[in-house]
Amino acid sequence: MNAKLPATRNDSPEYDEIAELTDADLDRAVLRVGGVPATRDVFAAAVNARLGKQRVSIMLDASVIEFFRAKAAGRGYQTLINQALHQAMAGEQIEATLRRVIREELHA
């Protein structure tokens, strides 16, 4: 199981000289959870629990994947999908609130 942290970018020039982490670097890392050495699986579970995320398997149209990959330039497209889903949820909450307020105003 690959433990992945959210992709972040920092375009500041001071970070240009820092080499990107490789799989070999991660293989040499001593992962810890609560200060205790942990396996990758335990570490991944702890990260996901901390982030409040859960691994799921979902079938999406190829066009949806292509859209988000292009928008994310190949990195972090799943994060963009997650953000789009949050926006859809927020939109429904706003719509429900507006409907309630309009009903209250019409009855007043």
C-alpha cells in the first residue's frame, strides 16, 4: 500500500535546490505513529485517519478523469475531484437554506 500525502507545490526559488523524494528515500524512512516505529500500512492508516479520509473504489467516466488530470497538470487530480464534491455538497446546503428562507418570507 502506498501512503500518499496531499500534493503541495511551492514555487519559491529557495526550494529549487531540494531534490524530490524518491521511492528509495521512502523505503529508507523510519515511519512513526505516536513516536513508535510503524509499518507503511499502519502509517497510511494513521495519515488517513488524521486527514479524515477513507479509501474507496469508484468508477468514473474517462472524460471526468481526463478533465481533472488536465486541470491538475497530472498531480493531485484526486484532490481536485474531492474539492469539487465538497463544492457540490455546499451548493446543496445553500440551495436548501435559500428555499427555507424564501418559504418563510412568503408565509410572513
